Amino acid sequence: MARVGRPKRPVAKAPAVNDNKPVARAEAPAHHEHPHDQRAQHESGDDCRNELMAMPDVSALDFTTQFTVWAVRSWVQAFKSKQSFDDVTHNTFARFGLSRSALAVDSLMTVLAASASRSIDIRCVQCRLLSPDEALLIDAMAAAQSGGYFVATVALRQLMPGTAARAALPHLVDLSRDLSEAGMVAKPIPPYAGLQTGNAAAEMPTASTSRVLH
């Protein structure tokens, strides 16, 4: 059964700023070089470059998880830039016969954006580190792919109210089934996955007025 929820861990105080601006285009996550002056970096306004987050590098995850993270982040980019999801993803879903997955992602994220019970940390496409909220979505999908719909609902309820989670679940199930039929199966994110790759713990980014960050 897939694990839900992110375990609590000690945190080190670090300032974080969310510029809340859309990126120019959807691309695969890229590695960034970081200046030694972390305080200046934060003050310049890009918490997605915060190396201190105790979360895994997206490139170290399985392909299905990477694809799903890219899809979710691309949806947020489209939402914030008022572009169509197909334009931002360059019709990738249709070209690979995953049109139902595109519709499911759009429906799932629409419910999340409209009903989130708190600010949700979905990062820009280029960010190399997974956010805890992105990990919750991956855990929910992994649970749905293994038939653990109750576990998936519990994960979704950490992002949105119970009624919204029940409305979002069918879209998550559609996504999980379509990806499974294409041979794409996600693995749940293991606890303290980021620590295994040498990242230290840090304070979560400060919430902005937007419920979907970056």
C-alpha cells in the first residue's frame, strides 16, 4: 500500500520568496548552478532553487513520476499564463496517445486550484527538486494505480477538503488507468527521499496569495 503524508522533520530557518511568475515555456527539469550567497539568492526571489529542501531530485525518480510532475507543473504554467494546456505541452499527450491523461490532469488540477484548503506548492517546470505537495499527488496516483482508492483519497484530502477530494478522485483514477494501460506505473515517494541524495532539511517556502505557487 502506498504511503501518504510527508513525515515531519527538523527544519532550519531560511528565508524564501515566491515570485509567483510563469516561466516562458515547458521544458524538462534542468540542473542549476547555485551561488554561495544563499541569502542573496532567496532575496532575488526564486525559492525553487533552494538546495536545502529535503526532497528528492526529480531526475532521480522513475520516468512515470517525472512525466507526471512535468504534466502538473505544465498545467500550472498554462493556468497562470492563461495559455491552453495543449499549447504549453506542445501536444505531447496527443502525440503519445495519452489524450485521456491530458484531460484527467486538466480536470484534477482544476478541482485542486478551485478548492485547495491551503497554499499548494507546485513548482516551475525547471525546478529540479520535488515539492512535498507534488509528492502527495504522486503518492495518490501510485495508490490509485494499485487499487488503493481510499489511500489515494486520504492523500488528496491533505491538499483539499473532503468533498473536493471525492470530486477529484475519479479524475485521478482516470489518469492512473490511462498511464497504466500505456505501461507507465508510478512509485510512491519514499520517506526522507531527499536526504538520501544529500539534501538538508529547510523551512517550507512562504505561502503567497496564490493557492498554486510558482
